[in-house]
Amino acid sequence: MSSSRFSPWFLLLLAALCFVGAYLSNHYRLATSVLMRTEARQIQALVRQAERTAGEEADELAADIQRGEVSFERLLQGATYPTFVFRDLRLLYWSDHTMRPEMENAAQPFREKLVDMKFGRFLALRRQAGPYVILTYVPLEKNYGISNRYLREGATQALFRGLNLRVVPNDVSGRLPRLYSAKGAYLFSLESVQANPTTGKYVPAALLLLGIILYLAGWLLLARRLFAARRPLRGAAAVLLPLVALRAVLLYWGLPFSFIELPLFDPRVYAASAISPSLGDLILNALVMVVVAVYGLRLFRRYGVLRRIGQLQRDPARVALGTVAVLSFYGLLITLYQFYASTFTNSQLNLDITQSIQVSTFKLLLLLAIVLHTGGYLLALYLLTQCFVAILRPATKSVAVLMLAGSMLVFLPLGLLLSQPYITLLGLTLGFFLILRLTGLRPLAAVVPYQLYLLVFLMVALSAAIGGLALYMHFNRQLIQNKQKLASNLLVDNDLQGEFLLTERTREMANDPFIKARITGPFGNQDLVRQKIEKYYLRDYFDKYETSVRFFDGAGLPLGSSASEALPAVENRLLRNAVPTDQPRLFLLHDGATFSTRRYVTFVPVRAPSGARATIVLELALKKLTTYSLVPELLVDEKFFQPGLGPELSYAGFEQDRPVYSEGDFDYVNNLNHQALHDPRLYTTGLSLAGMHHLGVRGPQERVVVVTTPRYSFTSWLANFSFLFLLHTFFWLLCVVAYMVLRGKYPRMLRTNFSTKIQLFLNVGILIPLLVVSVATASQVTASYKRDLLRTYERRGKAVQDNLLKNTALLADSTNRTQLTEAAANVASLTETDLNLYDGQGQLLVSSQPLIFESGLLSPLMNPQALKALAERSQPRILLSERAGTLSFNALYLPLRAVTAAGTSVVGYVGIPFFDSEKELDTKLIELVDTILNIFTVMFISFLALTFLASRYLTAPLKLLTEKLKHTTLTGQNEMLTYESSDEIGLLVREYNTMLRKLEESK
């Protein structure tokens, strides 16, 4: 049914009723408990299904066990959820290495129950199969306890499917919905994290959406009638004013986020200002802007603005109008630049193509908002361009070209040299109008269609250049901030907050009953004490420090360690160059290299109720930034993490202009001269020398830290320009083609003049081969990168394996774990890798990064895929893809074989996680994508210019012939054409001249 059959006022009335209904349904919602029980029934069905699936798989596994066919390969084939097989409380097989089962669950007689572990809650199902026990864990919630780019705070509900619910182990009140097993046993209860009933979530949002649709339809119908009645101004007002009013109301009331917390409208993803508090609001603003621009274009044409401008005869008026058009154009470019800058600054998403090529839904939506916003600006710029072209006179072309060229050559280089965006924008504005004046492009499709296409491409290129400039300025600001933060951390000796927190934690350690009993008791276990100190007392803030924990008895002798150094000798060695802090028994260590690290030592006396004494010695050293490991960033909460500045980061410390410490590949002694340290620019915007950017930060006692990274090059700007140019070009081309096809106007695309056909065919003929070559090149180079990375991993793995085989005796000695840990740390440092050592059964012995396992990112169990390949199939090595949080990485596993009297046997395994593998591949792919984008865009723009010149050259004789034909007369004198060529046009000219001779002869 056509909407024209409805009265616009009737549609507006329905819209008002929908708005009222949305308010009432949100205000008078159903009780939370009523709808919580509805959601609980959905969860109950999911739990029953998971229980049934796990039970069937456990039965099949039990049958295989009875037949003696159990193996890692069999377990991996038929396990939906993490499954573990025990015999006599000894773990034999497992299907998942991201969690470790609790041993008491294997010993307790139960069928199913809720298990509350340190890093989450699981539904555990137990199945007895003779002497074997099968444990299956269905994940309900998992928490890491820290938040960074790879790990986010909060639970990952495997069964909740987006419902805002929380597991309650024991509901004594009985008011919460209860979930039961298939046998009727109580499992757990559910609690709503936030008000989330259907009437308070979906119904108000649905009514609001329906009301908005009816509201817009009513005003659009009214505007259509006003336009039909030749009242365009009122018609445009009937659309724009209600639309702006609706947008203001949505912003004021925070809709629709106040009804339903859609991720699209979540301010944590993007929040720029009061009018753009979320990514969804940014898209809505962009749509409003496009609508305003479209109606502005309609009014511009309806009222014949260009005709009125063309009627101006006085030169001062034309000059004034031209000046206003240019200045308005410049003002719009400033606004567009500010939009780009705000978008890049306030978004959590990285849109710099030289730093990230990852694709996500939010990133695509943000790009959509950018394209729509830019489209609105381009329409406004197009109108100003039409006004400028309308006042042009051929007689003033030479003067205008000289003025525009001279001004552009002053402002554009000056702005780039001083890194002043607004001066650069003025130079770009003058350059745009210079090109417009030189080429004679006219923005009227009815006159010369291909000129309009070229003008649109030129304006898109201008907007892409502004976006690239905004990204460049944003990168520089962020770079300076990160460098200043890093340098400040290196210059500050004391971590006052850390000193206070460490003193509080050591006081708690000294009073911990577990530590007192284990460290001073007759059956003490120092390894357990060390684990508790590192896991519970030195977490969170202290994750950015590397820690060393040692124990000494009352006589000062070491406990649980092969070291022979007594406590007095340790104190004498450490406190020789130590400085007392404001906290008791806490010292700051100086080793001569004042910039190398921040080190603390503290002595914690422990006294048991029995009177026995012991001392805990804690050493903390600030972790260094390394280019081969992401572990510090992976383990540390982002609010405590030092900023990363890329793999080519270098920094150095200077005292009295002399370099005393440096990290990284840059040679500060030979490549940074003495005068640079006295250049004021080094400490403000930084110095760019030989392709590197240096920023200095002054500290006390004439100390300076200089941080160095590669400079943001022209090719980086060109890559961002290319990306934005192609994004805008292909998006709007697709929109135009879709509009022409849907409206049935696609035949017009083929019925155009000869010049436009030449342009289109040449561009298409160039574009398709470019796409094919780009895709083929990208595929080949990507495969080559992956092969190179694989060979690199294998070489590093071989080096680790050879070094560890020299210490195979330590793998079999379970009592000498300290020496094994030291050996693993030495090998990891020597080969610049992180490594994990497993025993012959696949259980962790030591790791160079134990916090990975203590944080729950990985369990101390070897990947079962690796055990299947190495232990059951006897493969020499295997490279697997694994995950820690959202970080994907490659891990290489190799067996450690030792020669014994019985022959060669596997005494253990080494796992080498390449946490930076995804980052390395992304870096190479970014370079490849940037290169392809740059080549593609440069060639595309070059061929656009060449086809423009070619079309002019090829059609010039036709234009000449057309002019002569217009003046051909049967009675007067006709002039012959001169065209020296034997091509088709030459043949046409000769035939024309022959016709003229015959005409003259017949007179």
C-alpha cells in the first residue's frame, strides 16, 4: 500500500502513540523476578543440553577405556567440553590445556555440581569407568582479574548467550531462580546483573523504533506534498526541522541506550562530545548531515542560484563573491579536519592503516560514519565549487592562476614545514582552486559528464589528504605523549605508590598464618610459600616488576635453595649501593647504570607462634621493554603498563651530555651529535634526523633521557591517503550504481558522450588488471612471509632444544627445581624466546614466564594436540596455533630425548610460545598492504589524469569538426578542415572536405 494514501498527520499521531507506549512500557515494566524466571528456563534448557552432550561423550569414552583404546587423539576427536581422564588420582589424558582440573573433584563421589575455581565457575560432571574417572567441565564464567587489550574484565558466559546473568552458588533466600540437573539435583541459582526484563529492554526499543519510522514517514510525506505544490522551502523545512528536533531529543534522553544497552551506542567504544557520545550517535549525526546536504542541494538548484550568480556584471561583486566562496571552502575544510581529528582521538579503534589492518564490526561502522560525514561535507564543497566556477571569466584566467599558484607555493610548504595543519589546509584550498582554474573542470553533469566525475575524484582526493593529515597529527601527538611517559618512568628513581603498597603487602605477609607455618615449620615447603607471595601479594600493580623471592632461617642460612650465600653476605652485597626509602626496611638499589632499571629490595622478618624466626628477601626490578615478547603487555593491567612504541624503539640515558646507558639498535654515540642535546626542539616537538624521531626529557642532576623511533614518513601518510581515497571512491561508486539500478536509470550510464565513454572504458580497463595483480601479489607475498616465519621459528626452536639437551639430568631431578628454573631462564635469555619445560607426561616443570600460568591464561598442562603429535605419532616437532585471551599466537613444541642404558627416551618436552607471532605477521602484512595501496592509488590517479588528457586529445578534432559543421552553409563560403592524419578522424575530415568541394562545384 502506498504511503501517499495516508495523511501525514495520521502517521504523526501513530508515532506519538508509539512514543507514549515506549515511555509507559519502560516506566511500568514487569517485575524483574517474573521475567528472570523466563530467562532461567532458557538457561535450564541449555544446561540440560550441555549435560546430555557431556554425558553421551563420557559414555563413549568409558567404552573406549574398557577396550584400551583411549589416547589423546581419541579424546580430542570426541570432546565438546574440556575433558580429563584420571586413574588412581593421576591425570593421564586431557582435551584442553587452558585449565587445570582440581584433584579433589576426581576423588569426590558426585555426578554433577558447580565448581568455583580461582579463574571462573564451571559445571563439573563426573563419570566412573572402573579404575578410571572422567571429569568434564562445562564453562559458565571465566575471569582473568586484569584488563588490557587482550583480556577484558568481566565474565565470558559460555551458556548465557548474552543474557546479563550471574551464577549464585548457594541461594539461602530462595528468591532467585534455581537450576537443577537432569536427576533433580540443585546446581546453582541465577541473579540478574542489571535490570534486563523483556518489557524494559525490547518492547520500549521496538516501540521507539516504530515511532521514529512513522514520525519520519509523516514528515517526508508532508514534504513531498509541499514540493509537489511548488513550495520547496517549506518542504525542506518540513523535513529538516523535525529531523533535527528528533535528533536533539534522542541526545537529551540518551536514547536508545537508556532503553537497551546496545554495544553500538556504548560510550566505551567511542565518545567524542555531547552530540556524539557513542559510535551509533556518530552514525545518526552523519545521516542527518547527509540529509541536510541533499536538501540544501535541491534548494540550490530549485532557486537557480547559479543563474543569479551568472547575471552579476560588476567585477567587485564577482571578486567579493569568489573570495567568500574560497574562504567558505577553507572553513569547511577546517571543520572536516576537526571531525577527522576528533574521530581518531576519541575512538578506541586504530584507523591508521600503517599500524593496524585488523577488521572488526565496530571498525567498519566507524568507517561508515566517516564516509557518510565526508559525503555531507563534499556536497557542501560541491555547491561552493559551483559558485566559484559560475563567476569565472576567461579574461582573468592568467591573473587568477598566478595569484593562486603563488599563494599555494607559500602556504602549503610553510604549513608542512612547521607542522601547522591550518596553514596546510589553506595551501590545499588554494591548490584545489588552482587545479580547477587550470583544467577548466566544470561541475555540471549536463554539460560535460566526465568533467563532473573528475571533479568528484578531485574532491575525494582532497578529503583523503585531509584525513591523512589528521592521522599524521594524531600520531605525532600520541607519539610525544608515549615518549614523555616512558622517559619520565626512566628518570624517576622512586615509585612512591609502589613503595607504599609494597610495605603494606610485606606487613600482611609477615602476619600470614600459612606463610608462618610453611616457612618456619618442620614440614616447610618454600615453593608453596613463593607461589603464594608471587601469586597473591605481588599481583596487579607489581605485575610490571620482575620479582625474586628468597628465604633464610633464623641463623641466616638459605632455605630451599642451592645458593650458599648467607643472609649477612646478601645484605652486604645488596645494601652496598642502596638508598633507604621513606618506608621501613625498603631500599632502592643503584648499580651505576642509573637508567637501566628501578630495583628495590626489602627484608621481611617472619616469626612463628613457636618462636622460630625466618627472613624473606624480596627483590623487585622494573621489567624492560623487549621487542620479542608480548608477555609484559599481556599480563599487566593497562592502567599500570608502560607505553609501547613499536618494535624499533630505542632509548638512552645521558648524564652531563655523556651517554651512560642505552637500549635498542640506535647508535647514540655516533649518530646523535652533542649539539642535538642542546636544541630546544628536542624537548618540545622532537627532532627528526636521518629518518628517526628523537624526543628528550630532562630530569634532575643534569640527566636526560632520549627516546627514538622511526619517523612518520611520507609513505605512511600516502598509505593512509590511499586507504581513505579508495574507501570513499568505491563506497560512493557502489551507492551511485545501486541507485541507478534500483531506479531503473542504468541505461543513462551508457548513453553519454564520446569523451565520457573514453574515460570510463580506459579507467575500467586499467582498474581490473590493477585489482587482479594486487590480489595475486598479496597472496604470493603473504605465503612467502608465513614460510619465512616458520623457518625462523624452527631455527630458534632448534637452538633452544640443543641448549636444553645439555641439562637433561635436571629434568629427571624433581628435587632440584631451582637449578632447572635458572637453566630455563638462561636459555630463554640467550635465544630471546619464552619457553615452557614439561615432563614426560606433559605437565609443566618450569617456565620463563610463570605468570602466564598463574594468571589463568594457560594451565600447566601441555597442549594435547602437541602430545598427540610428539608422543603418539613420534613427530620431531609441531607448530600449533593457540590463544591467550584474545591474543592468537604460534607455539612450537619439541621433544627432549636423552640416551640411557635402555636406549633413547623422551625425558620431557619444551614448548616455545611465540606471543609476538601474530604481531610479526601483521607488521609484514601492514607493510605489504601499504605498498599495494600506494601503488594502486598512484597508478589509479595517474591514469585518471592520463585518460583526461587522452580524451581531450582524441576529441579535439571532433570538436573542431562539430564547430565547422555548425557554420556550414549552402550559399556562403565554407572553409576546408586541415587534419594531417590517416586515422579514422582523418578519413572523416577528408570526406568532409570532399563534400565541401562538391558543394562548391554545384553552386
